[in-house]
Amino acid sequence: MQTAPDTTITRIAALNDRLRQTYWGGKVMMTPGITALPEDTQHAIFRAVQEFDTFTEDNDPYGEHDFGKVVVNGVSCFWKISYYDNRLEYGSEDPANPDITTRVLTIMLTSEY
């Protein structure tokens, strides 16, 4: 169920897709579980996150493209995009506005969620 106007949701999804697909337009964080993996597995996970496009009503009920799950070499991972103000102190007042929003993409093992 979408609660924001469709144009706002479309804009948020586009900004989230840009960050996820290019790692540009925000910050990217890894949890300790990800950083402990071999480097080639980390690279494969990052590539899988970039290529993720399996958004459904179940994993993306608001249409913002802000969450997903990938499994790489038997390693199950979640990725999540959060919206903060530019000082990273509070949530963003308007995630559709990149001038006042810092997006943070966190990649984690599902066991770390």
C-alpha cells in the first residue's frame, strides 16, 4: 500500500536505484560480517546488490526500492537504504529531496539483522 503520492515514491525509488546500482548519491556501509568475508565474496555481493531488480509487493510494499536480499556463494545478505538528514543525526524530512537527504546503503549478513 502506497501512502505518499506516486511521484514522490517514483522519485525516491529512482534515487535509491541510483545509489544501489552505481554506489553514487549516498554512503555505503558494510557490517563486520561482510568485512570478514573473503574479498572476492565481498565483490560478488556488491555486484549482486547492484544487479538486484526483483522487487515485489512482499519485499517492496511501498515501492521505494529500499530493501532486498541476495545470496552469493551460499552467503545470505540483506541490503537496506535509510534516509538521514545531511548531518546524519536524524531521519530526513523529505527522502525525495536529495539536497536535504543523505542516503545510507547498508549491506549485512542476514544473521546480523
